Amino acid sequence: MKLEVYHTATYHYRRLPVLIIGLGFIGFCGFFLFRLAPQWFAIWHDAKKFLFGLLPIGILSLFSLLGVVLVRYYLTDYRLELRIDSHGVSYAGRFYPWSEVGSLSARWYHRRLMLRLHRRGHIAMDRHLQTDIGLTEDEYERLMERLIDDIGAIYPHLRLG
């Protein structure tokens, strides 16, 4: 089968809201970690209090790490590439061959359609294929028509649209 590319798109993390959220997580959680950590280490001899204090420290650490990851993605201009071709769907470095795709549909997101992939045989494992601009209704209909004509006949299990 000749390789035919039906759709390509990208999601960029270099956006001001990503930087603001990342710095907000680092600042907010870092402040409370700085305030809580000395108290937490002061009660290490009481196992019950120590373990109870582990929960907020762990949550704050997790959100701080998320903030660091978001700032890193912003600074390195991290991107998620989407490509739909005759062999399957590639998104964010993962490849889903048509034999493993159960359905490809869309949902509305900020007045644009974002694609959603459901893997065959996986319960509630939808993969939202987030891109910068999404699709208009006309673009989505044209894409689905082309996929139904070219791919739908080869993979009868595949639900498109």
C-alpha cells in the first residue's frame, strides 16, 4: 500500500499560559514546602504524625515537579506531533496502526474539533489528539470521507466519524 498522509498537526507547549501555570505551581507549592518541611522533619520520631505529614508534602512535591516539567516544556519548545496516514495514527511519539484503532472521532473544544482515538479492545482508553488549531467542521468531514473511502474498506472494524 502506498503511503498517503491524510492529516498532520502539532501542539506546541511554548505558550504563555503554560509558563504561568508552571511557575505558579513551583512558587505556590515551593512556598508551602519551605514552610512545612522543617515542621515535618521535627516530628520524625512520632511515626503517626510523620506519616500523616507525608501526604501534604508528597502532594506539594508532585505539583512542584509538574510545574518544573511545564516550565521545561515551555523553554525547550516541546511539541506533540500528529500524523494520520495510510499505516495508522502517530501522536506524541507513539504509533497506533489501523489494526489496533477501534474508532477515530472528534469532540468540540473551544469552537474547534479535536480528534479522539479509541484503541481497539481497551475499555475507556480514549486518546485525545490535542493540536494547536483543531479542525473546522468542513475539514473534519473531508478527512473522515477520505479515511472512510481509503481505510474503511481495509479495516471493517474501524469506526470513523
